[in-house]
Amino acid sequence: MSIQFHEKTLALLAEQLAEKAIDSTQLISKIAQFQIAVPSWALGAGGTRFGRFSIGGEPRNLEEKLEDIGLLAKITKRTDAVSLHIPWDIPQDVEAVKQQAVSLGIGFDAMNSNTFQDYGQPLSYKMGSLSSADSATRKQAIEHNLQVIEVGKSLGSKGLTVWLADGSNFPGQVHFRKALQWTTESLKKIYSGMPSNWKLLLEYKPYEPNFYHTVIPDWGTSALICRQLGERAKVLVDLGHHLPNTNIEQIVATLMHQNMLAGFHFNDSKYGDDDLSTGSIKPYQLFLIFCELIGGSADGAQAWDSISWMIDASHNVKDPMEDLIQALEAISQAYAKALLVDRKKLTQCQNDGDVVGAQEVLQAAFLTDVRALVREARIQSGGEAEPLAFYRNEKIREKLIAKRGKNAQASGL
Ligand code: RM4
Ligand code: MN
Ligand code: MN
């Protein structure tokens, strides 16, 4: 799109919004401020247990992952932090990594521990980690998390995300209550090992890799554990970690009501888990989630700044960089649309029992084409007007393949 056409579209939209007494300048600056972290594992081609198809030029080490995120930050201006995963991203030279991050304008978001696979540690996690019936295995898993905190401290991170794969595959395999108890006790030790300005983000997931029971299957169990840890432990909502048709926006509202929402892992799904791009399947759901977030923070239920934002997707066939550009755009659009909701009118409709009116209010916002606002926010921040077109025109993937090879891939999903 030419810059003239962008300006025309923006002016028309600004005029439409002004009629509803909405100031588009303010909207643009809110959109520009909203930054979403990118996980280091999203930069390589994902895969399934049936196979992985390399796209070439994938980052081979931490430095190259940072390089890719730096480029995304530069062109989209929508991300300013990376979320690292240990042991996949152990920095060899902490000072050099920090310097590189500073020069790229990116910081370190929450650290991710990994006790869901074996990577040469003395005791296997096959039968569980923080919930294992074997106390030595639990101890090893706790120590791993404490080491992750140390790495994070050295880089300037402020949080630890724990996703626990522990569970069982057959009835009788695991004692439910004991597993929950051991998990809680293990997490207490991890929590007390965190600096006082850190938060613990506790993720949940109903199934996979375990297919009968998962120790932390849902937000309620996660919240129960967090309550026992302390106020800096909160629930992380990964959009892909729900059974089909779960009302995620309601979960978000409930958690905010209790000031217990740690943050998000954004992605989308048709059936399960998190392997599709954010906003590609259920953009209306994403919009409704943002409506709850904006409402909850406006009402003072939970402060906007206390919530962490991250993408967590691992896909099989797309160029990961292109996918991340699309995901960042989809999230910005959902946020922008939710900012347009006439909250006063919505409250009025709710109080009057005006069901039709309430739906009209939400749909009026959702159906507004906000792309000009998102584009303008990016231009004003110094990013590319059309990051995807830029990425393709500049032949960035081809350049990465020339530099890193056709079959490059670091460890990770
Ligand atoms: C899990 C979960 C975690 C992520 C791993 C790689 O399904 O979403 O957040 O660290 O995948
Ligand atoms: Mn996740
Ligand atoms: Mn997941």
C-alpha cells in the first residue's frame, strides 16, 4: 500500500472515530506502546512427532536467535523482549549476550525452565519431575529451576515461567493427591529461591504429553497452587491449553478479579495445543479476551502493567519469522479493536438487560477495520509500514539461508 493511500485510509477512519468522540491519536500511541515478547523457540521450524521440515536459515545458537528477534523488533516495533528457555538457550558468555541484546534494543522476558524432557541430566523425568514419587528426582528438578533463576538474574529477567508436563498415562499410575502435594512443595522451594522482585508464572495444560491426567490441568488448579506460594505467583494463560470451546475470556476475567493473572502465551488452535498462529482461527475470541483485559484494568481489578505478554507457537510449515509478524499484527489488531468498545454504552446495555444492544456494541468495535491505526503506530515508532512485504522484498529468508545454511536448526521445539 502506498503511503498516500495509507494516509487517506487513516484520515477517513480518524474522522469516523471522531464522530463517536474517539481520539485516534491516543489510540495510536496506546497501540505503539503495547509490546509482546517472543520466545526463543519460535524461531526455528516446529514439527510434530511425525517429522520436521526445515525451512533453512534457522538460528543455530542463542546469538542468532537474538539476531532474528532484533530484526523483528526493528521492522514491527511490536516486540522488545525475548523469553529464553533453559537448557536450549544457555548463554556461553553472559556479558556478550547482554551487550548484543542492548544493541538490538531487546530485553529478557520471563525465563522458561524445562523438566519435560531428558537432556543428559543424571535422573530421568520419564515418570515426572516436580511431582515425581522419587524425592531425588524432585530435588534435581527444583535445582534446575533454581539454576534457571540464576541465569535469568544474570541477564536481567524478572520472571520464571513453569510449565509442568507431569502427569500420567493410565489410571492408577500416579496418586493424584500425592502428586499435587509434591508439586506444591517443590514449587514452594522454587518460589522462595526467586528474588523479591520476580514473579512466578504458572502454566496449565489439560493433556499432552500425558494423556490420562496432568498434575496442573487447568487454571483453577494453577490458582490453588499459586495461592499457597505467595502473591508473586500467578496463573499463566496459554490460549492453546484449553479443551475445545472453553470460555477463555471468562477465565481471564475471573483471574483478573482475583488479581491472579500472570500473563499470556498467545497462539491459536482448532483442536488442541498451540500450534496455529494467533488470530488465524478465532480472532473474535482474541478480541473478547482483550475486552476483558481492558475492562479489568480500567475497573482497577488488576493493573495492566502487571500482566506479561508473550507469543508461544511452534508451527510446522510457515517461515517462523513471517508467522511472528502475522501474530504480532493479529494481537495488535485485537487490542486496537477492544480499545474501540463503547464501555459506557455496554454497561448501560448490561444494566438494562439489552442483550441485542450489548452485542451491537461489541460487534461495532470488532468489525471496524483498524489496520490503518496499527500501521500508523508502527510508522510513528520507526518500524516498517508493511513488515511482511518488507521481509519478502528484502529477501531476508534467502539471506539467512545464505549465511546459516539450508539445514540449520538449534535445539528446541
Ligand atoms: C508447552 C508450553 C510451554 C512451552 C513448551 C515448549 O506446550 O506451552 O509454555 O515452554 O510447550
Ligand atoms: Mn505455553
Ligand atoms: Mn503449549
